[in-house]
Amino acid sequence: MLETPTDYVVTGEGEWAALDIIRHLGTDSPAEDILGITFRCNDGSVTENEKRPAVRVQDIPMIDWTDFDVDRYIDVQSSSQVSGLGIEIRDGNKLRVMPVSTARGCVFKCTFCHYVYWDDPYRHRSAEDILAECLRNIDSYDANYINFWDDLSFHSVRSAERVVDAILCSDVQFYWSAAIRPDLFGNPKVSEERRIDLAHKFRESGCVSVGFSLESGNNDILTLMDKRIRPEFFDDSIRIIRESGITVGTSVVFGYPNETPATIKETFAQCARNEIFPSIGILIPLPYTKMYEYAKEHGYIVDEDTYLTDITERQDLCLNMTNMSDEDLLGLIREGAEALDRQLGLGLDDVFRTGGEVSHTRLQEGTEASEMIRNSNDFSFNYSTATFNE
């Protein structure tokens, strides 16, 4: 019989490993045969099995929402004509938003980023499967806005063309938004004519917003990030997307070891040139990323348990690996953000929030884990809180 573990952690594609656990319970198969789990047996020993290979994305059924209170969710978010990405729809209809996953993972492995399917290849669903789930959500839940909810929805012109062409051929009308590569519309390896044509297809098929990350306006930092883009690609993408009538949201990350006052100014200058206010973050080296290994190798992370306990979120300075003091780094970021706010006339109450560790879940000294209190995060600006005209 399978020795029942007292605790286990599922790794890899978790739902499939969990199904295997259920199948093996009550059989003669040992837990060691179940790929993708780490478990603690009754004797206290811990076993980490081999990783579970990625499943074929076309074999994964669309999400079954019948066990969820979808009507309540729809009622809450449909009380407004503003989408979760800050897009105001002015066709007189209330928004009814449903998510659809187009892909698993990401094509690239930026040195600051760790996502769920890090060890698995990027897998994009077929255009037919994606459209079928959109239509199911429209028919079953009266959705009129599909949020393509992925780490990366479209990484290439070809993959994007397949989906938008399928939507256009279906003659079904709905709004949608997606996460794309920052060079999707700006990479000169693809003709500008084709990129412009794709942007217009996006808009014609119902796209109202796309999000992609600039991260830095400095080419050396982008190289250390392994972003595989150049700053000028961002400029071309913004221009082409805006000319097609689509709203753009972006984010930036400060705090790489080679960050300087000059590189911070470069990043804000690029945002200013494109008249866009980004979601601002500071580098947090996360486990299993190259910057985490860098931080350990260079002595920035000495006690991993303490570091992982103390980190909060990307708008807090959790670890400074630059040659600037904490005060100088944060001051320069705030100075650049305030100048950008004035240029764009946004009138933000706070352009950049720091010190969030006081507003996060903390295990106070002398308390039990069950007594932890969740405090509300203080205000932080994100482009999703702004409203744009569709």
C-alpha cells in the first residue's frame, strides 16, 4: 500500500500530480513513483521525486467554472464600465469580464523573473481552442470582455495573427486585452507594414488594451536582464499600437547592480518620450532566478531564511545591490516619477510608495501563526488604476 505522506508539496504541473496521488492511494504503488511531488513520510523523512514533464497544452480542458459563484463575480465587476485594466467602454453596456488562458509559461527567462512554469517549455494553445473558450464564456456567462490572463499571451507576430484572424473570421464581437512581448510591434526583423497590419487587426477584433514591460531604458541593464530587446523597440511598439487606437500599459524595474543615477534618468526619459506612466518596481531577487544566485554569490543574501521572510513586494526596497544608498536610490526614483507625473498632468497623490513592509502580513513576536493579521496595503500607483477612453 502507498505510505500516506503526512505532508506533500506538488511541483511541476500540480493538478496532474495531484490526480496521480489520488490514483495511487489504496494501491501497491509507492509514493516515489509519483513524479512532481515532494513529501514527508510518517517517519519524518523527506523525499523529492523527479520533476513532472510538461503536459500537452492541447490536452488540458478549458476551465470549468460551474463550481464557482460566477454570477457574484460578474455582478461585482460589472457595476462599472471600467475594465480591470482601466479601460472605459462607452458603448452603453456594463462590462462582463471573464478570463481565458492562451498559454503556459514564457518564451524567455529574464534574470529577475520567476513564473510558475519555469522548468517547462512555453506552450501556446491553438487559435481554435482559445476561440472556443471565449465563445463558451460568452454563451454561458454573457461575457463581453475577455481578459487573456497569461504570463505571456503573444510572443510572436505569427502566433498573434492566428488568434486575431480566428476572432475576425468568427464574426463574434467582444472586447479583450492581453500581455505581449515588448517587441511584438517594434522588432525590425518583421516588416513595419506587417506589424502595423497586426495592430489594426488587434483593434478590429476587439482589443482595447495590451500590457508589456519596458523594465529599463538602458541597453546594458536590459542585457543583464536578458530581455533580448533594445530600447528603440519599445518606442516603435508604443507608436504603432497607439496609432491603431489601443491603450498601452507598461512597467519598469529599478535596482540592478549596474543601475546609476544616469540609467534611472534614461528609463524615465523613455517613458516621458512615449508619454506613459509605468508601474514602478524595484528588483527583488527571487529564488531560482539568476539575480538570486548573483545576490548570494556577491554576499547580498547571507541568511536565506531571513531574506525570504522579510521580502515584501516589488514597490519596496527589499535589497539594494546598487552603489547608491537606499535614500539616493529611492529619491532618484521618486524625483523621476514626480517629474513624469507633472509632464503628463496626472496629479497623482503618491507617485511611488515605499516602506510597504509595515503594511503586510507579519508574524509578530510572541504570536502564533494562526494569529497573523492581514493589514491593508497602502496606496500604490499602477497603470491599471487609471481610466482611459476607449
